Amino acid sequence: MVTVEEQVNILKRKAAEIVSEEDLREKLERASRASRPLRVKLGLDPSAPDIHLGHAVVLRKLREFQDLGHEVVLVVGDFTGRIGDPTGKSETRRQLSVDEVTKNARTYQDQAYKILDPARTRIAFNGEWLSKLTFEDVINLASKYTVARMLERDEFSARFREEQPIYIHEFFYPFMQAYDSIALNADVELGGTDQKFNILFGRMLQREYGQEPQVAMLMPILVGTDGVNKMSKSLGNYIGVAEPPSQMYGKTMSISDDVMMTFYELATTLPDEEIEAVREALASGRLHPRDAKRRLAREIVALYHGPEAAKAAEEEFDAVFRKGELPEDVPEVVISSADLADGKMWCPKLLVAAGLVDSTSEARRLINQRAVRVDSERVTDPQACVAVRPGMVVRVGKRRFARVRLN
């Protein structure tokens, strides 16, 4: 048996803030006396198809609750995802279609199980209860909070000052997230520090509905590979938990030395003493940052794909980026001869056809940044047409390759 005090010490490790630790201890003590688990909630809006290392920070804390015997409920926001969380947004988010949300939600479950124990995870879709609310129910919800208080929220107050539009439906997002906690009678809700307003809103609303307020456990935000912004799919600075080992390894090697230790702390499961040893070795000069980053990349890949995959990814990285060789498995793409003019194709169009970029505008930008090569030749003119031949290798940046096959 793990004592209550031991549980508190495990659970508060790496947490940025707990509101409140006293409430958590009291809930754990009562749960222990009643031999019942706490109900711990995390909400994820399927606004993009990938779960990344930023999400994993919170998911790993959920796994700790599971390992201590508590009930975990992963709330997939199939309903709230249609609106989008305004947190951290300076403008109204695009509302997703039902099909987009449903498609993304399917992938979330599989990816979350890379971290959570499927046998001890309850998956719930908040459309189950939110779609059943009547207009009277919504009016009753809205009566629990004032517009003045809502405008105190940073995102809304900034947009109000700058005369940017704030749509009424955006006000309902925290109400809906809070109602999830009411529907589940949650004991604890997890989220990043940027979710503090929404989670504390849940505490307030639970009290209004006669429930004991949930504990808010806030986890640090993992910065993206750009070293500046929060890790985000929309910003393209993310490392997905389902990405291939070589891609995961390469992206990790691309992060700056300044944020490397943050990744050690939040994206690995290394013991604190080992992380501190790396920090001290770097500070003393006994460990080169490159070698520390290589270990970091191995640890992250091994976490999601296993040690053998991590070793293979490192060997491939060395071959490609240190020795100038190609990966062993360059993806093959088929280009139609009918799309060629005198055997040539406009380079941005070729990059799109090869699946290396999403648009010709992105391709032109990358060419201007000198990030595109055809075989060993760098392309520097966005208007260039390229002679297309079978077996040629098109490369974008350090990690994207395609071998051309004509039909």
C-alpha cells in the first residue's frame, strides 16, 4: 500500500501548481478510508490529429494517478472541439466540422494509449451530455457568472482593449469544460498552466451545483522545437508521439541548447538525480551539448518506440546528417509523366506532388530559405523548372526526402 503522504509526494512532482494541495490530501485520505479511487479528469479537444510531447506532460501525470490505483477519465471534446478553446488565442478560432472532430478524435485514443493504461482508462465524449442540454439549461449555466468577470480573462481583455471581435459562443467554452466536471463529478482535473482559468471555473461551477470542488492540478507548458512558443500542431513546432523514430529523433536534435534541459525534465521519465547529473555535467563542461542532446533524443524515441528503434534512429541520423548519406528507406512517390512539360516540372509544384510540402507558397518560401535540394544540387530560384527523372531524390530541409518514380 502506498500511503497518502507518499501519493501526494509522487503526484506533486513536476506539477507547476495544485489548487490546493490540502484539498488533494484530504480527498486522498477520504478515498483511502472508503477504499475507492479518485476520479481524475483530463479534457482533450481533437482540434488536430496528433498528440504531441506537450500533451504527454499531462498524460504522464495521469498515468501516475492510474499507477496509484485511481480512475482516469479522458474526455474527448467532440462537442467543445467544434468551438475551440480561446485560451492563448488573439482571435476567434475557426469552428471545426463534426466530420473533422470525429476523424481527429479516433486517432487521439490510440495515441493516448502509448502513455495511459488502456485497461484503466475510461474514454468519454462530452457530446454525450452537452448535446442534451436544453436552452433553459444553458441559460441557467450562464446565470452563474458575469460578463465583467469573463472579460478579466487575459485573452478576452486584450481583444476587448484592441477592439478585436469576441463572439458570444466563445464565452461558453469555459462553461462547457466546467460542465464536463459536473457531469463526471470529477475529484481532480489536470491541464497545463494555461488552463488555470478553465479548471478553476470548473471548481466554481461544481460548487454552484452542490458538488465538492475538484482539485486543479496544473502542469508546466512544454516549449516547441522553435524554443519560443508553446508546442503546437498549428505552429509546426511539435514532436508527435506517433511520429516515426527517425523523425522524432531528428526533431529532438533540432531543438536549441537553451531549452534542452526543459525537455529532459518534461519529455523524459529519467529520475531527478540523473537529470541533475546531466545539468551539472553541462555546466562544468564535462558533457558537450551535442552529446547531451543525442542522449535526450534516444530517451524520447525509446519511450515511444523502444530502445532498438532509438538506436536505429540515431544510426540513421548519423548517416544522413553527419556523413551526408541518404536514409535507408527514402519514401517513393509517383509523378505522372502527363504533368511534365518537356520532361520538366516547376519546382514548387514538384515539392507538392512529392508530398513534401502542403502548398506551392510554402515551397517557394523554403526555396528562398535555401532548404531545397534535387539530388545534390540546391535549388535557389522559386521559379525554376526541374528536369524530372526516375530515381531522383528531392529533399526539403534535414528530414524530408522523396524518391521519384515516373508512370
